[in-house]
Amino acid sequence: MIRSVVRGIGSALPRRIMKNTDFEGIVETSDEWIAQRTGIRQRHIAADDETTASLGEAAARAALENAGLTPDDIDLIVLATSTPNNTFPATAVDIQNRLGMRHGFAFDMQAVCSGFVYAVTTADLYIRGGQAKRVLVIGSETFSRILDWNDRSTCVLFGDGAGAIVLEAQQGEGTIGDRGVLAASLRSDGVHKDKLFVDGGPSTTGTVGHLKMEGREVFKHAVGMITDVIEDVFTQTGVTAENLDWFVPHQANKRIIDASAKKLGIAEEKVVVTVNLHGNTSAASVPLALAAAVADGRIKRGDLVMLEAMGGGFTWGAVLLRW
Ligand code: ACO
């Protein structure tokens, strides 16, 4: 059977690093409060000339180089983002143009922090359905542009960045020994839509709006939702927590990551954590964490990797793949 195998990975971060202490003087907060509650120490913040499209392009170019491919080899670009350059056209099309790609097709996917997990699942279906042989899957965000910089309960949590992978159709045996995407589980429930949202939009206010979050409510649901979809993937595949080599969760809050890993019985040393360095970069968080763990040699070819994310909507999901 056809499998969607990761052939390359890359990432890109804005030049400017903003440390927790840099918020002192902007809002009433402290390095201690932020670090204790979230595990975040710093985040990257985009300059005016750094956008979701430019960061996404840089991550895509890095992933193509890592794969030993060029834009000519790609059939489809799926960009996960909630902070597009424009309301339309899709920022994926902008990235397609920046890459000089005059063939194939490109679209954006909007599932907030779960965007990359949704995008990988979607790309896998295009590949296994025979519609594409190689797909660039990108998560790119500039959440700094939709933050209320006077709201200390949200502005300290988020950062900007991008990560990308190239998925390629390869022949597999149809077993969990195959490389590539092995299983996925996606969920959403709009009953929670007002717990984490942006208070603007083209069809309502005609403005971009700012992020609003009931942090405690998100926290309350996060662990249960994350573990539900992962357990569904375990059931689908017969894989257990002990079989996993790496757990690459959405990087929103270290306490949510720790509680999810503990509930699932995933050993601490298998958990990839970058929230301390990047903050919550929404759809970019999982590919940024993946890229870091591949670059430093932790994730190696043949390793069994579980990705998960949960975000606004709520949306949540998990993907199991063999690197
Ligand atoms: N610095 C200092 N004090 C603060 C700050 C800050 N930056 N922010 C809030 N506080 C204060 C509050 O005002 C409150 O003060 P009060 O008791 O006098 O009213 C106090 O700290 C406690 O506030 P809580 O919100 O109850 O703090 P909590 O322990 O719940 O931590 C946090 C807040 C970190 C946001 C937590 O709820 C959380 O992580 N929630 C989940 C967020 C998340 O994971 N989002 C992911 C999805 S993102 C996406 O999909 C785009």
C-alpha cells in the first residue's frame, strides 16, 4: 500500500527573540509567573518584513533542501495557519508563487493550533488517494499580529514561526513497521467556540480582531481531549505508549504536556519540548518541535513518533508516523 513518508523537514523563526523579562514594562507580569505557569522562557516575534508567507517560504525551502528536492518536485502545498497574510487569496498560493511553482495546487487549512495535525492528515489522504505524489505541509503563524498587547493573560503565551515537511508517496507493506503516516484521529466540537477565539473577521466586524481566551477552560479540557485521540490511534494500530520512540505534542503549556504524557504513560525522556524557546506558535508548534528533535539527532529514521495538538474550536487530533 502507498504510505506518505516524511522525506524532508525544515523550520524558520523570526530574528527577534523576546524574553519573559522583556514584558516587564509592557504589562504587569514576571518571568517567574510566566515560567511557572507555562514553561515559556522566550518566544520569537516577527518584524514588519517577516510574515506568515515569508516564514512559511523559508521553512518550505529548508524542508526542500533537506529532502534534496526542488519546488518542481511538489504537487501540492497545504499551509496550516490562522494568521494568513490576507483574508484571501490563501497564503499557500502566495508561498507557491514565492517558490516559483507554476504547477500543482495550494490551499490553506484553518484549525488553529491543531492545523498541522489536520494538514498532515489531509495531505496523507491526497497522497493515498493518488491526487499528489509529494506534498509540502507547512505550519506558519504570526500570532503576535492578533495579540492584545495590553492583555497579560494572553500576550505572554504566544510566538511566531514556521515549520514544514515534505511528504512523499512510497510503497509500504501495510503494517505498522512501514515508514510514513500510519494512523490519525481528528476531532472538533464547536460548542467550545467562544473559549478561544479572535473577536474580529471579514463577515462580522470587518476587522482582523484580537485573540481572546478563557485559559482555565482551555486547560480543563486539554488533557482529556488530547489523550482521547491518542488512545484512539493506539486502538486503531495496536501500538502502546511503550512502543513510541517520541511524543511530539503541541507546545502550548508545559503543564498540559506533562499531564498528557503522564496520563498516557509516556516516559518523560520521550517527550519533545520546545515551548520554553518558542512559546505557543499555534499551527507551527508541532513542526518546529519536530524539526528541533530531528536537527539535534533525537528523532532518527525508523523511529515511531506520535504528534498531537489541541486548539481553538475546539479542534484536536493525533497522528502516528514512522520517521
Ligand atoms: N502575569 C501575572 N499574572 C497574570 C498573568 C501574567 N501574564 N496572566 C494572568 N495573571 C493573573 C490573573 O489575572 C489571575 O489573577 P487574579 O487571581 O488576581 O484574578 C491569576 O494570574 C491567575 O490567573 P489564571 O488565568 O487563573 O491562571 P492559570 O493558573 O489558569 O494560568 C494560563 C493561566 C497559563 C493561561 C493557563 O490557564 C493555561 O495555560 N491555559 C491553557 C492555554 C492553552 O493551552 N491554550 C492552548 C490553545 S491555544 C490555540 O489554540 C491558539
